[in-house]
Amino acid sequence: MDTIELAKLRALGTKDFKTISKEESFVPPWMFRHQDLINKLESATHIDQKRLINTLNYIHFTEGFVFIYFSHPTYEEGILVKAYPEPCAGDKIICRWAGNTFSKLQSDGYSFQQLIIADGQSILLVPGRIQRINSESLTIQLPTAGYDICQRRAHRYICQDIQADIIQSGIQVEGILVDFSPLAFCVRALPETSSPFVWFNFEVPTIVHLRKGKQILFSGLCRCIRQMNDIIGREIVLAPLEDKITRLKKAKIRNPRCQLTPTPTITFSHPFFKKTFKREIFDISNSGFSVNENSKERVLMPGMIIPELTIKYAGTLEIKCKTQVIYSQEEGDRARCGLAILDMDMKAYSTLTQILNNTADHHNYISNHIDMDALWKFFFDTDFIYPTKYSFIQSFRHDFKETYRKLYQENPEIARHFTYEKDGTIYGHIAMVRAYERAWMIHHFAAKPMKNKLTAFLVLKQIMQYINGAYKFPSAKMDCVMTYFRKENRLIDRMFGGFARELDNPQGSSLDLFSYLLISKDPQGRELPETWNLRECTDIDLWKLELFYKYQSGGLLIETLGLGKENKESGSLEALYGEQGFVRELKTYSLTHNDDPVAFFIVNQSDVGFNLSELLNGIKIIITDCENVPWNILSTTLSKLSAVYNSDRISILIYPSEYTELHRIQVEKQYQLWILNVARGEDKFLEYMDQNFRMRFK
């Protein structure tokens, strides 16, 4: 007899006997210890014969079984014998015995009492009359009505292949999940691990992990309702202690929830048993949603993880995600359940956010298919591509156009763009790209007037709400968000720089000033003097760089660039870019004088024009000894490293910016690099923007 059969019997509240292998000829019956159910027939709901027949035919169709209840002539306790019903067209039902159980019991004088059907939530008792009985089957004359005795507040389901770990004060018992309802579930201890139960105090809470293999599906405190011992081991029935869990720290500003029309639905295969469920969504944000369940048909338990759930909208759009049930609140005969989205891929997340943003304002768009002519017109109209910048990109404008066509029309995972549009005309634009392993860069922020609307703030609000939901997802790989801006741009400096200065915690948000210049490739290939050397960074070199930057800035630059990890991890980012038809490489070099590192070169490579200022396709220099590194040494080093680039002019960022002042080097401009650690500072940044720019996030 398998676990499913044992558990289905348990739904009736009976005891189980030892599992019998298929080779053994005798399957013992189960003892029936709920005589009180029989005694309550007068108060039970009547079930007419037609419904009984339909129920029996459904059991036959699904290859299920029933129980035949016999009473013993001597002992008070009856027994249950498993049987399979045949198709039923009239008032007679034939039930075939499971194995040859009855023939072994026939001589003991057992008498028929009831046909019993247990469906997990209710019990149907059918007091028919025997017409024929033999060693193979039983024929019963059905009564005009049966009895429905509802015993459970919620349906109980039979579980398969779910392991259970019960832990209390360092003592652990392993078992299997036998059956489940959101109110309580039953665990059978494995015989070889059940002995530690002697040390358990079942009057105090116990930690329970439910898992499939190594995948945790539930972990939480539970109380013991009851425990049972029989000849096949020990069982314990547990109930979750909490109807609400805390998944993330409480945020003052949360992305808004919407009630959508048409109403979205969710479908999912329950993680504890093989059954698919469908529920309607009450309200939803890009971080989670709530659904309503019939109290008696509940299947969602706080703390339970659903590895794959599908959100369906308008009957056609499907969005897959991983979720966890956060709370369950009973409201009359309904239960409101809240689910947090634990993870989804960026395309699915963008689709969901697009639906929600479009509900608030139908001019909002995320990574939509853009008319490229409209985009170019917008960039030139807003002076985003100003004459000096165009003179830099015009020589490779054809490659530049192709790069942007792929970015804006093929919708790759590595980039997202946000626009505010009306009738095909773009009024606001901002974009972000996954620049490093765990960091995204905001760029290409531009806007033009649209009547009385501040379109710059509208697209900025879009991207901030997007980040506020996305960074929590492991697949987003968004530990940090960064952006470069000119010091002279007072509005942007107030937004990003003002926040960093007000926060006054460079580990939450940092500002670093870089000098920016363009250099021409040197075809002569000059050599460094004898005491100077260029090499790929060693671990010790990077440690010295980290010490210098920590002393100089204390910010997030080294963490954001992932220096020291690129050799181990960057393959995933390079491969991701490569799969989508783009280039992304990062290498670090150290310039040494008498074998002591004095400057570091971060060589970034990407597609030409991926960023309009080529900030991801140039060389970033961090100089640890500004006074003693001559410019001619730096320029010679740059000429050696610039050979990897196809363009004639290479963009250079130098830190600290004081170096160019000290050596009187003419620069194009200066850039502030703003970095936000989203886990530490995103909530504070939204509050800052809400208070100072009336962004209305709350």
C-alpha cells in the first residue's frame, strides 16, 4: 500500500497498518475508530441517490477507491476494507476488493455496515444493503439518500515526494509530508530518525521545513495539534503558528497596487501535491498581489513558496514568476491571501510593470518597440546629441544606428528604456543598462515640454519605481545603480548629488568626481621607461587599490565595478551580452613604478555608441600617487591599451580629478559618478525625491 492510500485513509481519521509489499497476498484492513461519526447521522446533510451515483462514477473515472465498513461480532471497533467501484447506471453498485483481503476475513463473521467515501474535506456515509458478496467483489443496493458529514474547515490533500524536517532546540527528525491543508498538515517520521522524538517537548513551538529535494517550500514555526503512534511509526499533526510572515524590511514607500480590468488570474501547480489551481487577483503591484479564496477550498499557507506561478491577463498574456505566500486573513467565508513575488526574469517584470504604469498613465512605456526616426528626432530636438557630441559619433554613425536598433527594437535583457509618448512623439526618455555583473547604469535622460506636464519627472518616476521592485529579484542582479552627470547640470545634481550629500553615508550612496577627455590612438606604440611596467592586476594590486579608494572616497566604486571578481564572474555577463549580439568586456591593469602599483586602468569594451559618451567603451584610470605619475607615462600606457579599440578616439575618465589640475591637462568636462546601493538606500532615495521634488510615490 503506498503513501497516497495511507494518507487518503488518514483524511477519514483512521489508523494505518504496516505497508505491505505487492508480493504479499494479504493486505490487512484498517481499524475504524470514529464511531461518533456514525452516531451523528441524524444531523448530517442528506445526499440524494443521483448525486451518490455521479460521485461513484467520478471515483471510477479517476481510478479512485472507496471503503467498506464492517463491524466485528466481538470487538467494538470496526474495520475498513478498500474497494474499487465499477460504473454505476442504476441503484446497484459493484465494488471489487483491493487484493484478496475480504476472503481472509470472511470466516470471522464481519457484517457490512456502510460504504464510505472520503474526499479530503467531507465524508459520505452510504448505508446500503448487500445483494451479493464473494471473494472478488461486493454488490450493494444503494439507498435513496446518503449522508454528508463535513468534518474539516479546509480541504485536506494527499501529498507526494515532500520531505519534512522537524527541528527543536538542536534535535532534528526527518519525515515525509502525508497530507496538507493550510490549517494543519500531517508528517510521518521516518523510522530510522523517529527516536529523537523522546526529547521533543510538543507543548512548545517547533521549526518545520518542508522541501522537495534541496528546494525549501516552507519553513516556519508550528504547534503540535496531536501525535499518533502505530505499528508503522509515529505521526504528528502540525499547524502553522503565524498567519503572516515578514519577507522584506518594512518600507515607507511601496509601489502602488492596482485593481486591473479585466481581472488578472493566477494558475499554479501546488508545490505539495500534483494539482493545478486558478485564482482571481484582487490587487497587484510589480512586487506582489493578493487573491481571494473560498475558506473551505483554501490551499495557500503563509510562508509557502510556489516555485512557478503564472499571472494571466486578458486571456492571452502570461507572466511567470516565483512567489511566496505572505499572509492569509479570513473575511467571512472568504480568505484574502497576499503573495510576494520572489523572482522573475527582467522581460516578464518589464511586461508587468508596463501594464501597471499604463493603467496610471497611458502615455507611459517601458521597453516598447520604438520608431527609430522618432527617437533620433527626439535626441536632436532636446539637444541631447549636441554638436560636440555629434562630431564625436558621426564617424561611426552607421554602427551607432545599428546598435540602437537592436537595443530599442529587439528588447534585450541587458537594457531597459522608459519613454513618455503621445501619438508616436517622444516627450521624455531615460534608459538603463546592465553595465557590470551586479550593477545597472542609468543614462540618456532627456525630455521636452508637453503642455503642462513635467515629462522629465514622469520618466524618472517610472525608472525609480521599476528599480524599487526589480532590485529584490535575484535574476535582476541589481545590487547597485549608477549614473554619470555633469556638475553644471544643477537639477540632476540636486536630485542625485543632493541625496548623496544629505544621506552622508558613502556606503549607501557615493559621489566621485572624474575628469573626462578624449585621446587619439597612437600608432607608434611607444615603450615605457625601464623602471615602469604595465601588467594585469594581481590580487595584491587590487587589495592596494581598494585600500586607496577606501581612504580617498569610502564609496561604492570598487564594489560596483566588481574588481577582483571579473576573472571569476564576468564570463556570465560577457556571455549574456554575446548571446544577444552585443560586446561587453572588462579587464584591469596596474601601472607600476619599481614594482609598486601607482595607477590602475579599467579597460571597458562595449559596442560603439552603446553609451553616447562611450563611458562603457573607454578606459577608467584610478591614480594612487597623483604627484609622482607624469602625464607622459600615463599617455604612453594609454597608447598601449587603446589598441583593443576600433575607433580613432578613446574616452578616458581619470580619478581623482585633481590629477588633471595638478598636471595642467586640458579636459573636455568633469563627470560626477553617483552610485546607490539599492538595498541600503533605495527607500531613503524615494523618500528624498518625494519630499524635495513632489514625485508622489506614497
